[in-house]
Amino acid sequence: MYSLEQIRKGLRYPAMAEREMHYQWQRVRSVLPHDIGIQGSYRTGNIGDRALGRTFSGKLSAMGYRPRTFGRNTEYSRAPVHILGGGGVLHDWYGTDHLRQRLNFVSEGGAVIGVGVPGFKTTEGRELVRSGLSDVELVTVRDKWSRDRLAPHYDGDIHVTACPTLIRHDPDVPSSGRTGVNFRQWFHLDPEIMSYYFDYDGVTNFNRAQDRYLANITRICEELDDPVFIPFHEKDETFAHEHLDIEVLPYEFSVRKTLERVSSVDRMVATRYHSLVFATICETPALAIAYEPKVSSLADRVGVQSYKPHTSIPVEFDSIANRDDVRRTAERNFRLLDDICLSE
């Protein structure tokens, strides 16, 4: 029960009340009956992360289990099986507290499914991974780049699969005849982080590189007929209004709506990783701007040319290849999970 003063404080500060309600809901969720607990960054406002959470819940429910998704700071669930599910979650670029929490969630026989691994620069981070994954039953990663980053710190089998979201289906929305674009803020991190975790060792002037990126996205929009900006995060919408003179669709925290938007366009300029994932699902011809290696890795798998943000970028689109093969590879995440962790 809350005191009268606590209630008054909540009325004065709605954001504080909202956080408290979220915290209490997380406590309730942790004890509701469920077979599988899934931890990830599913409520941060990122459509790609939300798609991962919805995909895990939907697929595992269809398989006959009772899953529950939890936020990235959750370390406990009453479920007999714990999953660290999707996203670029294994890294230490902003410290090790979050890494410890994630590993604690799966440290006793759980599974790490379809994740990205930017890497571990600190000794503490590397030691955490070695110890935290030592009893994990199954590890799958979304690309070979992640496998290569994880392999020096984990002795078990690492299965290269694909992003779990790729099992979703095209909503097959009628064509609008337009070209969708998605750009995000880039070079907002420390140059040392960009170099180590995202393969930008050759960049000597990050301010100049950012200026080139902004010039690139302006030119791309000028060369396109009737472009429309599709945000995958509320920050995307803010960024687009600040730097572009095109129609910007309002951000909606909806996987269904965003997937329908990508399905409706004839071509897609994809910067965020999941904007390319959604283009792949919809077989929308794409041009990929690989601000991180995860984007170029997926682009290579589906036959789409990719370019780093500050390099010369021709406005040319490639048809999506191998969509069904990539989808089957993504489905393998759940087959392995069922065979190794869920079957008695």
C-alpha cells in the first residue's frame, strides 16, 4: 500500500508514478506462471527490439509454451528456462553492469538466442563473459561477425543463425509507389568506441565523417522521387526533422504499423539494422547504409550492396535475394532451442 504522501507525490510527478507502476508490473510478471523467461531491451522505444520481443513471445506461444518477456535490467524469473533474446546485447562499451545483469539472467543453464556481439574491450568484460556463459546450454548469434567476436571468450559451440525477427511475414500492403528512407544519428559515440566495436579504425576525423554522412543523406533524398521517412525510434523522427526536407511519418511504437509502412514502399534506404530486416521480410529492394557491421553482414546475406555512411553512396537499389533461406536460418533459433533446452 502507498501512503497518502506517496500518492500526492505521484500526482505531482507523473513520470515518477509511471516508473513505479512499471517496476511493480515487472515484479508481478516475474511470478506469473510461465515456462520461459526472455530478457531483452524490448521497451526502449526501438521498433527493432520490440519486434524481437513480440517474435519470441509469438513463436514460443505457438510452440505450446508460456513465455514472458522482461526488461533489460531483470535478473530473475521463476521460469525453468531463461533466454537472453536477440539484439546486440553482448558488449561492454558503456560499462559492465548491464552485461553482468544480462549474463546473470542466463547463468544457470539458460540460452542466448540470435544475439549480436560487438565485443569486449575490458578485462572485466571478457572475464564476465567467460564465467557467465560457462553453464549456458545454447548460444546462437545472428551473424558470423558476432561469432568471431565471441569465440575467443567462449569455449562452447556457437551456432550462426539469423535475427529471430526474420521469421515474420510480409503484411503485403498495397504499393504507395514511394521510396522509404530510414536514417539515424551517427557518430554520436566516442571515437574510441566507434573504432573498437564498429570497425572504424581508418577514420581519423570523426567530425568530418559525420559531415559527409549528413551531406550523403541530404543528396540521397534530393535524388529520390517522392521519398518518405519511416522512423524506427522516436529519435529517428527528431533527427529527420532536424536534417531533412521530406515528409516524415510520425513515430509509432508499433511493429505491425512499421512493417506495413515498409511493405507499402517500392524501395527502401535502410540505415537501422531492423529497417533492413523489415525490407528483407517484405522483399523490398534496398540500399543499405552500414553504420555498423551488423548491417553489412545482413546486406551480404541478402545480396544488397552496402556502404559506410561517410563514403561515396550511389543511389542504386538491389532486389532482396535468399529471403526464404534466411527465414529458415532464423527459424533454426527456435528448433535448436526446442531440441536442446526445452525438450525433456
